[in-house]
Amino acid sequence: MPKMKTKTAAAKRIRVTGSGKLMACGTGMRHHLEHKSSKTRRALSRDQHIAKDQLKSMSGLLCR
């Protein structure tokens, strides 16, 4: 049986923390930044936890 391959598109966007949680960069930081407050931009720039209902499918893409 061949090896399972990681989906590289998912690997570029999702990272696994030391405790096994999945993190991804959030949305809303591509354009129209001049209309957003500094507080909002700081909050959006941080990585966010993947939602619990998406964990199973995202783990499958990463072959975990």
C-alpha cells in the first residue's frame, strides 16, 4: 500500500502546536486595512484555532 501524502496546500496554511492543536491564520488581513482600527488589525494578525467541527477534515489533509 502506498504512503499517505500530505496535502501541501493545507500544510502551507495550517500548523500544529506542541500540544497537538491546529492553528491557521485568520481572514480579513489582505486589503482595506486603512479602514480597520489598529486594535482590530492586531487581533486579526494572530493565528487562530481551527474550529472543532473542522478538526477531523483538516487532520485528514495533514495525514495525522
